[in-house]
Amino acid sequence: MLKISSNLLLSTLAICASVVAAQPAIAATGSTICNVQSYGAKANGVTKDTTAIQHAINACEAKGGGTVLMPAGTYLSGPIVLKSNITLKLDKGATLLGSPDFSDYPQITEFRAPGRQALVSAKNAENISIVGQGAINGNGYGWWKAARKVHDAGVVGNSFTRPRLIVLDHCNHVLIQGITAENSGMWQIVPYYSDYVTIRNVRILAPQHSPNTDAIDPFSVQHMLIEHVFANVGDDDVAIKSGLPNTSNNRPSRYITIRDCTFLHGHGLSVGSEIAGGAQHIYADNITFNGTGNGIRIKANRDRGNDVSDLVFKNIHMTNVDNALIISEYYPRIYPPTPNKAAPVTRLTPHFHNITIENFTATNSRNAGAIAGLPEAPIRDVVLKDVRIDAQKGMVISNAQVKASHFVVHAAKGRNITKLAGADLSSH
């Protein structure tokens, strides 16, 4: 009987998922081109072009779909809504610039929580493309300033909402390619319960300390490809999510491939923490990190977990990263508390298993990181192969089963590897 290793099988599945996800959106069903300037857009950066742009989108949809063209210029705008079979094309020198007026962004329920309408959004649509050499700029400086004031005042919860940049809600066959997405008031590109999404050759930018400016947040997404993305933001570079704490009927994120990407600053590549629907079949290959707060981070807690499994991270290279590798069921903590007592297993207990880290190097890190499971739900079947981490502080392993081959941690201070209760580390 032919035996196939789980790693080989998972890699094959990930490649197949990539091929499917990479199929481009069939946005334009004809040669229709709707130039937004023909519908009254001024592109002078002063006059609001919201109505003109939306008229162009609606007119293109009425003709069966096509390309909504934005020639060079600055288009000051409030929220616009894309429709099925539409390509939004931003020519070189074209910028869709978010209005600075908070009142232009209606308060809505988004992702089952209070929010504001995104600058660009689509809902229950298919065959959508956002392409070109131009930029979508959320003009988020005012939002960040207001958010910091709320935070400094000690206000918690959803009392202050901010708009995302691009939200694709229950959409299928989406392509985002070539553009620059930047300076969102909050998360920048968010496919939500969407399938067959490709994000390719995109730059995603925000100042290093801009709050919550995640680059890409796949939320309950299936069959997605992220490739050749350059992200330099203020929060997660990629954060795979599938459900907010204490929500029900969540859908897992599955078959997501991330490859050939570069991340500067930001908080790294994350699975979680809002992972109440679970996540499976995640494949990351050839990712470079330089100066991020974290490298690879798989995170949850007792109030927001589910099955997280069949994850592969290969050819990962980091420099000057604070925390190189975190697989922790204690978010927002990294390490387990003392004392660390088991709790009852519930619907939201995280179960991490079948995770492979291969050809992974990190130099000049502050912390090597942790692989820390819960006493009631230990992390199982972690494989570390050809992993080398040089850090100020070593690796902590607890309540986790780890098989390692050519696994080296060099800590400038203290132990290279600390094994706490429930640590099962076998090396060869």
C-alpha cells in the first residue's frame, strides 16, 4: 500500500487550492468602459466625486458589467459600492482618496458588530476586480487621532467605530491586483465569508504606529491566494480570522495560500485570535519579515477558539523581529500563567494540531517565542524541521507535543529552550 506523508499531502492540497484561487475574476462581460469623468467626476482632490463614481458603477452594471475606469487624478470620495461583473481600474497616477468627513461614513452593522461603511465595498456580488497601478487611500489620519483619544480616555468596547478600506462581504471570484492600498481608518483589505479570492502584486501601507491598520484580514474565507504582497503597516500584515468571541454559526477559514511576500513592521502573519470558526489548510511559503513585531503567530484563547489544523509554514526568513514564533492558546498573553490550571472544555476551546514549520530562520529577535497549549487542550503534532532562531530570550514549550529535526535556538540570556508542564519535545 502506498504511503503518503501528511506534509506532502498537505502541500499538494495547498497547491491545488492555490491554482483554484488564482483563477482570475471574470469581471467584465463585454467591452463596456465607464469612465468616471464622463459621469461628472472632477478628480481635483477637492470636489467630492462619490456620486459620479457610483453612477459610473451603476451604469456599467446596467449594461451587463464592464470596466469602471479612473484615469489619473485624485478622486475625493465617500463610500462606494461595487457590483457583480465590475472591474474597478485605477490608472497610474489615479488615487481614490477617502473623504476626511466622518459623517460621510454611515454607521452600520458589519461582521456582526457595530461599524462604519468601508470606502470600497461589495456585498453578495461575484466576478469583481480592483486592478491597475493607482492607489486607494483611506485618508485615515483623523480616524487614528480620534481612536487614540478614545483609547487614552480608557473607553472600551465599540463606542468608537472606524471604516475599513476595502470590504468584500459574501462575494465570490474576486481579484485585487497591482494597486496600492494605504492609510485605512482601520483594517485595509477584508474578504468576509468570501470564496475564490486572489490578492496579487499589491502594496499595502500605513505608518508603523497607526492603530489597527491590518493589511489583509481573511475572515471565514475559503480558497484564497495572497502572493507578491508588500505590507508595511501598523498591525497584522495578514490575520486569518473566522469568528468573534462568543458568536455562533461561524464558518472556518480554509485553503488559504500566502507566498512570495515581504512584511516590514506590522505584527506579522497571524492565524487568530478571533478564530471561533476554526482554520484549516493554511499554507505559507517564501515569506520575508524585517522589523515586524511578530513573525509567525497562531493565537487564540478559551473564549474564541476551535479546530486549527493542517498549517504549513515553509521558507520563512526573519530579521529584527520581536517574537519569532508564537503558537499560543493564551492570547493576548504569550506564555502560560502560574499556576496554570485546566478549565472545562467548551465549544470555544482552541484545539491546535498538525502544524509544520520548515526551513525557518530568525536572526536578532528579542524573543524566540513559545509553543504553549492549554492543560485541557494540549497542542498536538507540531513538526519543526530546519528551524534556527537567534534571540535575546529563548523558546518556551508547555502542554505541547513537538517533533523536531535540526531545531536550534540560541538565546543570548537564559536557557535556549525551557520546558514547562506538559512539554513533549523529541529531537533527532
